[in-house]
Amino acid sequence: MGVGKGSLAADKVVEEIRRKGGRAVANYDSVEAGEKVVKTALDAFGRIDVVINNAGILRDRSFGRISDEDWDIIQRVHLRGSFLVTRAAWDHMKKQKFGRIIMTSSASGIYGNFGQANYCAAKLGLLGLSNCLAVEGEKSNIHCNTIAPTAGSRLTQNILPDDLLEALKPDYVAPLVLWLCHESCEENGGLFEVGAGWIGKLRWERTLGAIVRQRTQPMTPEAVKANWTKICDFDNATKPQRIQDSIDGIIEALNKIDSDGGGSANHTSNVTSTATSGFAGAIGHKLPPFSSSYTELDTIMYALGVGASIKEPKDLKFIYEGSSDFSCLPTFGVILAQKSIMGGGLAEIPGLSVNLAKVLHGEQYLELYKPLPRAGKLKCEAIVADVLDKGSGLIMLMDVYSYSGEELICYNQFSIFVVGAGGFGGKRTSDKAKVAVAIPNRPPDAVLTDTTSLNQAALYRLSGDWNPLHIDPDFANLAGFDKPILHGLCTFGFSARHVLQQFADNDVSRFKAIKVRFAKPVYPGQTLQTEMWKEGNRIHFQTKVWIM
């Protein structure tokens, strides 16, 4: 139960493994000495592929009788011990691009149990730790899952009767753990109850909820009370899986409040369709035409938002209207077309019921047929070019044509990813998609760096993207970021400006088209490094965060 120190249990396990032809080595340190535990494995086997956090003790007391010592020792062994052992193994797993981690939680932690407040808190804390490691480790092929076993052990041998201990022996838990640790198992971030030969996976469920405030009215406890039945109604409940699913609900509520003052629940899904044929009405659908008017002030504001500066004399043509060759940056063409995405038209597409909170910007293509006027009014027409099924979501290709009078000035293709809306059996590729070309396999011909301002996102958002993710620290934290992130299209503007500066001497008439894919977030204040390759009249580029 956690008092004293002995080697007998570890030695018995090692003996059993060796007797059956396996290799094993014992370690007698506490899990609070995680580095020593992992070093023993590394010294014996040369690498560490799997960590199973299973150390545990009990100090059961009713809540009012729990001492500081009773609380602290449970947290140290269960939660801190798992953290220390896993942390010691983490970098080794990252370097070898493989790792499998198991956290051992408990039904007590999931549901609560009388007299086990300290134990329950630690056990549910392990689930939170596991969920975080599943997210952080995914790109390094490190999977982390949680089990909540009901099994006979030294912890319960004096609590459960012998016949029940036999029915709940660990032999009926181990096969699940072995599968979760296998290299071919893709499960990551799962929670499983297991015991007596039965295994079940758990997930969160969330009601549709209710919006209980209006834009011009305060939120009151009376409004909460009036909507309580709706708040707690699990009919048509959603099943959130990631933190983005949480923030999406908040964003959708904000959109709803801004559009009509609030008062209705969230949509039941991102996209609903009875079959692939349900998207037929979406493909080719034309959104209502819209106009985009802009002045020299707007183009200057945009140029400053994507890093143009008086520190670079050749940038003056983009930020001073009195310049003899004052010009509009070519990538401002995206700003003119983005109303098709920002303006709510997606919600009106037949065959689709788009939850705007689930929309991510995946790729962007822009083509100019002549330089943008320094100021003007363009008529824009948007059409759904295609809908693709990517399994974890759908991709909608939105083509936007912008005209000055009858003359086509520019064309955009927005690649819009709708999270969780895939799996409808549709096609995965389209000949209508503007495809990026791979960069050459050689060192770049030119490299430019630019340090973004801490105010970069605050400045760029003045060009029309008001998503609080880019300005509000609390909102960014809720979305899983340490702080507000830079707009992807802001980085897009930096990159295009670098290419224009390096290879066209800032001559906007030499700009033809640009295609980008957004890969990772950038934080305001970070330095952007654009690597460029010239092949004929085409410039290949990639932009990274440069770390000194």
C-alpha cells in the first residue's frame, strides 16, 4: 500500500519473464526517480520504446479527514511519478520517432468514489496528462493512451474476496496494453475501461447547449435558468475529441450572437449529407455576387500588415500614396476576395450545412491578370469548384473571380478544410485544384529574413480578419496556443513580398500567380525566413520560422 521498500515483487516479474525466454531487468528506484528508472532500461536494451505508468498506492480517507501527507503522497506516486518517468523517456522516443505510453487511470477518477478524493484527483489528472502527450507526441509517432482497469493487484488483494480477485486478474488487462503498445496500433489519445475480459472505449459527449445572451443585452442568471433544460438536453449531442472542438463551439456562438443577437443552439454537425450525391447541388453553386471597394489607405494598411517598412527604401511605393510609382501589393487580391469566406455565404450552399467554426484555411492560390489599381471597386463572383472527401474532413475548393467593370483582374482559389465533415464516400482529388509544385532538391538561390512585429497580428487584422485567435490571449489559450498566432495570410503576404523584392525589384507588373499551403502556426515577433529557388520564370519558395 506504499509503505517501505522491497525488491521481491520486481524480482518475481523478472524471473517469470526470463523463465519464458524473455529478457528483463529490475529497477528498485521509486517512480519519483524517473531518470534512474529509464536509465536502467537504456543500459540494458539500448533504447526505450514503451512506458507503462502503473505505480500506485492508496490512502483512502473521507474528504474531511485527508491530511496534507495523504494528499501529497498520492499525487507524488500516481501523477508526479508518471510525469517524471515519461519525461525521462520522452526525448529518446522523439529522436527515434517512435514511442508508446500507457497511463493507468481508474473508474474512481472518471466517475468519483467516496473516500478517494486524493486518488480520484490524481487518476483523472493522468488522463489530462495523457491527452496532452497524445497531441504533442503525434508528429513524432509517439502515441499515448489511458486505461482504467478493474483488476486484482497488490493494491486490492486485501480489499476484494479471492474469487473476485481471480475473475479480475491482470491477465485480462494485459492484452489490451500489449495491443496499444504495438507498432501497428494507430490508437492515440484513447481512454479504455477494461476488466474480466471486457474492454470498452470512453468518449466525451456534449449537449447542443443554448446561447443565453444577446449582443445588446447582459447575460443573467435568470436567462441561464430559463434555458437550463436546453443546456442539459443530450438529444442530438455532439462528441468533441480535441480542444479545437471546444473552441469551435465558442466561435460559432460568437458568430451567431454577432449575426442575429443570439438565442439558438449550435448546429448538430459541420456538414450533413445523406450520401455523396447530396453534394451535387454544392458543386457549381454560385454565391451571390459582392463588391469590394478599397482606397489607398486600405492598400497601405495591408502593406504595413505584411511587413512593408520605411526601413527598406524600395517599400516606400507600397506605403506612401505620394510616391511616383505608388502600387498595390499583388497579394492584396486575397483581401478583396475573402468576403466570400468571411461573409457567411458558405452557410447558404445547397447540400451543405457548414459550421463556420469548423472551417480552416488549408491552401491558397492567387492569379493576377493585370496589376491591381491603387484604389477602386471590384465586383467578385464566387463559385464552389469542387468538394473532396479527406476522411477527417472535407475540402471545398472555392473559386473567386474579381472584375473591374467587365475586365477580369484577379482570380483566387481558397482551399477550405471543414474539420470532421469527411467520410461521406466522396472523391479525394480534383483536376480543378491548383496544385503546389515541389521545391527543387538543392540549396536555395536566395534567402531573405524578416522579423515580424509583436503587433503584427494586431495590425494585419485591420485588413478584415477579425478572428480573436490572433489578438486575444485567453481565446488563443483556449484554442491550445501559448499566445495569439499570426494570420496565415499575413505570412503569405510576407513570403510574396520577399519574392517580389528579390526577383522582381518590387515591380508588381511581373507578378503572375502564387500558390501556398499553410503548415504550422507563426507567433508575432518571430523571424520569418524565406528560401527561394529560381527555375526559368518560376520562383519556388518555402517560409520557415528562423531560430537563431
